[in-house]
Amino acid sequence: MHPSGNCNIEKLKDGNKSEFEKIYLDFFDVLYALCFQYAQSKSVAEELVQDAFMKLWEIKEELQDNTNIKNFLFTIAKNNSLNYLRSRQIAFKHLTRIKERESYYAAQSLEYLGDDVIEFEELMRMIDKAIEELPAELKEAFTMNRYSDMKYAEIAEKLQVSIKTVEARISRALKILRKELKGYLSVIFMSF
């Protein structure tokens, strides 16, 4: 291990893969521990660390001869973790807005829903049909969230996609369902 964070910068700048591999092996574990502490997800932590090493490889020619690689990688991994946490905060704010809209639509749909059980059963068939007709990736994310009560982060990890991708898929699914069900969508959320 390069205890001080020093390595053969010249070799790295020249694209020496074995020097890069040494750096990777020396520092992966400590960077992973840092990222996991904040991300609380193995796959996300690994992705954040991989991004740090990719950044090192991409800018290797620009490194100064006295660059402390350990500090350099630590800074990148820390910034990657901060960016990840900030994006999660934005996603949670967006999720709150979605939940508020769902509550509004729930109230609206109850106003339009008749007192007849047959009418309710027909509506449930319409909902099931509309969900079945969603594109596969939208349906999968939507049903995991609504029927399995999984959080966006859990869905992202299971599907191996970003939280933003999950958020976008569920938002698109809701938009399609709103259009198809014209005001009755929120019955889905009350029924399950």
C-alpha cells in the first residue's frame, strides 16, 4: 500500500494500468467504507467509488507530480457522496409533492365515486386493466412502489437503476394512469 497516498505519478500519467490497479486495490476499501456510510447501499457505494476511480483515470495526464492520490480520491468520493445525498433530497421533495397530488386526486375520486358496489368493482377492473397496459418498466416500478410498498431507493437498488430513474418511471406511470382513468386514479392508493 502507498501509506502516504503517494504512488508513481509518472507511470500513472503514462497510462500504466498496473500502477492504476495498485492504487485501486490500495484505496478501494477505505473509499467504499466512506461512501457506504452515507449512501447506506452497497450498489450505490460501489458506483460512487467506481466514479472516483474513473475520474482519476480520465484526468491522469493533468496530475501534478506531487499529487497525493489518497487525498485526491477521498475528495472525489466525498463529493460524489454529497452529490448523491443532494439528489436524494431533491427526489424526496418531489415525492412529497407527488403524495400531495395523490391525496388531492383521492378526494376528487371519492366525490365522483357512486355508492354502488358494482360501480366500485368495475372501477377496480378498469384500474387493473390500465396498470397491465403500462410499459413493462413503468409497470414494474409502479407496482413495486404501490403494491409492495417499496421506497424509491429500495426499488432503485433492486432494479439496479438510479433513484431519479425510478422517480421518472413512477411519474410517467401516474401520468398515463391519470389520463386513462380520468379522476379515479387515487382509488388505487386507497384500495391497497
